[in-house]
Amino acid sequence: MRPFLIGIGGGTGSGKTTTARRIAECLGPDAVSLIDADAYYRDLSHLPGESRPAVNFDHPSAMDAELLAEHLQRLRRGVPVDKPVYDFMRHIRTGAAIRIEPRPIIIAEGILIFALDAVRSLFDFRVYIDEDDDIRLLRRILRDISLRGRSFAAVAEQYLSTVRPMHRQFVEPYKAGADMVLRSDDTLAALVGLLKQRIAAVS
């Protein structure tokens, strides 16, 4: 039986990465492979450094949907992939890669994964993480300032100009079509139980 592909979507700061990691912890490292869609932003090394921050990173066109879909298809066939490493301060791929091995459960998480047609169609199960807007914004501010070297003013400007409107257009509409909607602080018992059944069926 081929690996079971799960997509975890939701707005910025909703808790997608934390949820994916909690699932992996519950099921064990040999059962789950994680793919963060953030690694698949398009390389902008062809653009002058000063113009890269002006790109709308919250629009589906900013994602290399073709490569992400190809990697998920390969994992589903049982073939390892080399996930790119993205530099969010320079908006380029570093040239390094992280080997991802196929496992019974493949989890891909990211803001725009359900807005990418070639990717959305691959998932066997779709989870949408729902969280209050103010909490998501606070998490975004803390992350971008501490990890990505951005100023508060830059984070606020980006949130108002692209993050918020793109969320309404390309992220939130997919909540209605999700197989499961979770709050970031919800128990994962039901989902983990479903996945354990899946793993037992292929063991």
C-alpha cells in the first residue's frame, strides 16, 4: 500500500508546523516524513537583492508548485527526494538539500498548499488549522523579527499589503473543503488514531 499523504494548511502563524511535528512525535520518526512547503519558494537569485522583498510571497505564483508536486509524487512511489534549503533573508535557494525518505505517512504543511492545484489533488486527507487572526499576527511578528531579520514596520507593511488579502483569497476558502478543521490547541487524538489504523493496515 502506498504512503498516505496528508496536507496541513491554514494561515500564517496558525500552528501548521507545530501540529505536523506533534503528529510525528505521536507516531514515531519511522512512521512519518515531513515536508514544509516553505522550502519550495521560487529562487529569486536572478533578481537584484533590493527588489526581492517586493515579491508577493503570499500569492501561489511565489511557490514552485511543480517541484513540490514532483517530490510528493516521488515519495508516494517510495522514492527519496532532496528537499531544497531556502534562505528567507536573501530569498534564494542555498544550493544545499535535505534528504527526505518515504515513510507510511507523508505530511506536507504550508500556507498555500491547498491553493496549488497540482499539489492539492495529491492529498489523501486535508487538515485546515484554524486560529484567531490576532494570535496568528503576533506569531508572525515574533517569527519574522527573531528568525528572518525583519523590522516591525516591514512585517506590518507586508501583512497589510499582501498577507491579509492573500489569506482571504487563497487560504481561508479551502477551510470549507478540508476533511478536518483543527484549532492549534485541539487534541490530535482523532487524527492520530486514524493514522495509526492506516499504519497498522500496511504493517
